[in-house]
Amino acid sequence: MQNKKLIVIIGPTAVGKTALAIKIAEYLKTEIVSADSRQFYKEMEIGTAKPSAEELLKVKHHFINSLSIHQDYSVGNYEKDALTCLENLFKKNETVVLVGGSGLFVNAVCEGLDTLPPGDKNLREHYEKLFNEEGLLPLQNELKEKDPVYFETVDQQNPRRLIRALEVINQTGKPYSEFRKKKPANRSFTIQKIGLNIDKLILQERINKRVDEMILTGWLEECKSLYPFKNLNALNTVGYKELFDFIDGKTDWKTTIENIKTNTWHYAKRQLTWFRKDKDIKWFSPFEDGEIMKFISGF
């Protein structure tokens, strides 16, 4: 099919991306590809704010509940799989919707990944041991010293990202940031990015309300069932980490809930920092339904 178009819906957590993506997909009679790396995992049902069963019935979604937490899945795997999925979808749809808040996964589809040297198992095991014994701080300090440019943009709470950068730095003797300057890959489809954002106080309220709803829905019970696997990379994410700390007796209940809300807010701010660097994004408030649909019609 000619004139293939990808509409990309991005923005911070809890801003309303899912609802907008479904509205646009219904209007265009198309399907949705998820770029939310936490929603891939079928065992992580409550704490990842997946579309509801009703929403999933409205529009077909791809990459929701597509993996197990026990599977090793990288952004490189996702780039390959998502492009194959899009190629198939474009055979029957002129336009497809991509939605998610994981900036690296969105970039993988829209621009391609940087060419990096293959992993070094010994280095990786060294840094994983360091992380397991001493936590994030030594990883953060070493990366800040060796590559301050990348340190400012990386998710500093994500050990996998920190370890991968340090692995490359020690393998090559070059800053990781030097490997992240290539031109975007050519894609066979036209891309239009739509960013959602609202007043920070409203976003904080939305985040806090969502956390409370997740707790009432049984998030703690979900985490108790996943506790034996808490060291898996998929579970090293906001909300799950804090609830595992509560189960371990490291924090009381009130502090745990406060930590989840605070850390989710910090995550939302990091998402916005990432996306604001992209000058191709057209920003809207989630309340501007009419304006967004008018903009979509002109794409």
C-alpha cells in the first residue's frame, strides 16, 4: 500500500495516551502498536496501566501481553519485531497508530538504533555483581565520570541502561555518547508525532489517583506473586520495586505509597525531558480532542 503513515502518540505516564490512541484508531479503522516496554509482560497486569479488557476489544493492539518476564527481550528485538508488524499492518491499513511512553522504544521504530559493539559477558557480569552488592550509586558515579554527556540523558534509575553504557565504554575506550550520533534510519512510512502534556499539578493528581486505584485493584497481591522473581530486569521498574521493598520490610505502607507516587512523578518528568528534545513532536493537551482529530485529518 502506498503513502503509508504512522501516527505516534507519546507523552508522560497517566496523561491519557491510551484513550487518545484508541479514539484515533477507531476513527481511522486501524490498529495500535504499543511502544510501552512494561506492557509487553503478561505477568505485570495491574502496575503497568495496560488498556482495559474493554479497550482491547475496541481496537486490536500489538505488543500487549506478548512476553513473559522470564524472556530476555531488548530494544533491538523490539525494533525488528515492530517493523515486521508494521509492514504487515500497512498491507491492509494506510495509517497505523504507535503509542507509548518508552522513549527509546519509540525512537527504535521511528529512527532506528545506534550501531553498538556486541556485548561483553565478563564486563556485564562484573557490573551486575556490583549493582547487586552495592546498588545504583557506583554505576551512576562511574558513568557520570566517564561520560557526563550521556549521564545527563540516560534514565539514571535503570541499571540495565547504565550497565550497557559502561560495558561499551570499557570495551572501546570511547564515551557511549559518541556511538549515539548517527543519522536516523530511512523508513518506508511517513511519521507524525503527537505529544500529550498537561499542567503539572493535574498530571500529579492523575498519577496519584492511578496509584491509589492500582492498589485497590490488588497490585500488592500481584507483587507478592511475582516476589520470587523480583531480580528479573522486567520487574526492575517504578512501583514494583517499592512494593518489593515493602514486602521485604524495608518501608512501612504509608511510605511505600508515597514513594511510588513520588518516583512515578520523577519518571514522568524524565519522559518529558526526553520527548521535549524532539522538535518533530506536535504538542496538545489531552483535553483538545477536537483540535487533535482535525490535525489527524490533515495528515
